[in-house]
Amino acid sequence: MGLFDFLKKKDDAPRAGAGVRARPNPALAAGPVTRLALDTEAERERQREIARATAAKIDEIELAMASDIFDDDAWSGSRRPPAAVAGSAATPPADQNTDMLLGPDDLPDAAVAPSSTPVVEEAAILYANDQLEAAALLLRTSLKERNGGAGERQPWWMLFDLYQILGQEHEFESIAIDYASQFETSPPTYHPVAAASRTLLGPALDNQFAGAIPTVSLSGNLDDDTHTRVQLARAQAASASPLVRFEFQAVARVTPQGCALLLDALQALRKAGRELVLAGADHLVAVLRPMLAIGDRGPGEAPWLLLLELLLLTNREKDFEETAMDYCVTFEVSPPSFEAPPHLAVSLAAASPVAAAATASDRFLLPAFVRGDCATLLAAIADHATRHPTLVLDGSRLARIDYTAANALAGHLRAMAADDRDIVLRDLNHPVAALLRLLGAGERVRLYAHKY
């Protein structure tokens, strides 16, 4: 089915309410390499606008459907129960759900399953040997071949991740509209990766943070209630940690009062120089969007300002500026300015005070870059595991890992899992997930890549 047929099919969806402006999605902007041969630049731009508006409406409808179906704290929002890793010795029986050990708000989206496309393993090996450009070219070429990876999503996901690691936004956007046409879904949004992770030489391991971080899990209704206040108080109390993790995936609804509480907490932590790891920020943005309409002051300023704070913390400058202008028009005030959040570099040794105050819900955050001898990192993981019956490693910031380090990490985790320890790697990028599975980590360890 072509893109135009897909857009026509979605044309019958109900339109947004009066005053709600369709938000442009930069990931839908087509680059010069697409399957569509439009006659003029004006026609090309017109079709892009149609695709953007349609994707925004699809997201709004899917969010509403998810909120209606999953109306409890554990499964609210757009999250889905995990699929088991095929062929994994650590896979639980069908009548058991060992993922509940992670807590109701810590369930992964989907497990890494074997790929039937050889290009996935080939690209993973190139990635492991610092040949990211070659890996991206291999994947991009396979998507054009009839018997290549175009019909399977994993090559697309790996390519999206590689383009973000390399900082190639134009290339990312050029395949986004092809992805939407191929799978009849909204394409992912481009999120730039820190420049340090894009550098081939990269920073040394001892200039990065790795270790346990306090986790604030918000779920259900974000309101001025006891649960919200207790969770946010925990973030303020963790003064020894330079990083704090927030989880928003399970938030189903928000109130202006809850927005004000969360806004105050995020701004206080940011102004204090703390680095924030935001899981599910896009989901919370999608929950906030339907509340806001240009010219409608009913919800108050707090939801608008919380949305702006989330866009700032996720470094989405273009989206921030557009929303700031809408806020300015609505409340007749000067728009806030965009200031990119600072990226702190904390040594591994500085993580030791955090470990003393860690709780069972805290994850071990892997660094952005791991290369060569990673004995210090492996020792820190082993120490963290002594205090946690279920070892959860957070790979949300792990952009680069070479073959030597990946092989050492996989072997270390397999040895720890041999003692019947439950080990989970969460929020991995897709090249890392494919590499670790290729190295045998998936035989005893549950691997979960981030969701597109």
C-alpha cells in the first residue's frame, strides 16, 4: 500500500477539537532519498504537511484508546506486557510472570527476539568494530532490496538508532516517511544523542557516570495526592546522587495541580545542577497535548509550563519554540527562552555514596560509552548485584560499546545468571541489543530494547 492510500484511509478519523493545532512531527519530513517522486517542491511540502497532521491525529487516537483499555495503575498508558525472548533459558513459563519482580511500573515493552534477516547480525558486528557509517549503509541498502530487511522492523530500528548516534538528522528523516508507509504507523521522532557518544574515540570510562540512581515512578493519575508527593520527595531527598531517573510511561491522566508539583520538582533539580534521566517523556508529552489549546486558559499555566520543561529537558528546541509561542499567545506573556540542559560528567567512584542509599527499585545505569577493558564497570555491577535479588541494568544512555567490552559484559552477565540470578537489561538501543544477543547474552539474560 502506498503512502497516499494510507493517508486516504486515515482521512475518516475524527478531527481535533476547535482551537487545537496539529503539531508538526519533524520525523515525518522527507529527505531527498524517498520512494515518492513528487513533481514540485510545493507538492512535496503539501504531502509532508498531510503526513504530519495524520501522524499527530493517529497518536492522539492511540493514546485515547490505550487510556480506555488499560485503566489500572500497572497497565495504564500505552505500555504492553513483555514478549518472551525466544530460545532463552531465562524465559519464564507461560503461567508465570517473573517480570512482576521489577514492580508494576517497571515492565518492559518488548523482548529482543532473534532476527530472520542476516543483515542484522552483520550490522551489529560492524557497529561493534566502530564502523557505524558502514553499518548504516548496509542497513539502508537492505531496505531497498526485495529480499532484504524492508519487511522486518528490526533493521529499520537499528538504522534509526545509528542515525541518531551519528547525529545524522537529515538521513533519519529521509527514511521516516518510508517507515510510516511500509508499516502504516507513525514514524519515530529524532532525538539527538550527546556529542561525546557520537565521537569515535569517545571519552574515557572514568569520565562518565555509572551506578545506581534513585528512581521516581509516577503512574495512574498525576495529581496533588500522596503517591505523587511521596515519589517527588524521594527525588529531592536523594542529595548524594548527581542523577535522578523519572518514569512517566504509566501516567494515564494529569491534573493542573499534579503538573505544578512535577514542574516544581523538575525545575528545582535542574537548577541545582542535577542530571535527569527521563523515561517515557514522549508519553507524558502526548498526555499533556490534548489538554492544551491556543487561547484556552482553562487548564492554567502549569500544564503549559510542564510541557515546555519536558521539551527543554529532552533537547527538542524546535518543538519548544513552537509551543512557547502558543503559550505566549494564550497568556499574553513573553515566551520563555530555550536553554539546552547541561550534561554532567561524574566519575564512577562518585557513584559509591549513591549505592549506600539505593533501594530495590533503583537500576544500575550503564555509561554512554564503553570500550576495551571495562573491569571497573563489571566490578561495580557485581557490587550492585549483591544488594538486589533482581539485577536491572539500564541501557538508556548506552550509545556505544565495542566488541571487546560487549563480549566481556556478556560473559560476566552469563556467569552471574548461572547462579539462578534474575538479570534484565532494559532500554537498550537496537544495535547494542542485537550485538549482545549475537554474543550469547540472551541465553540467560533478558534483553529489552527501547520501543519505537
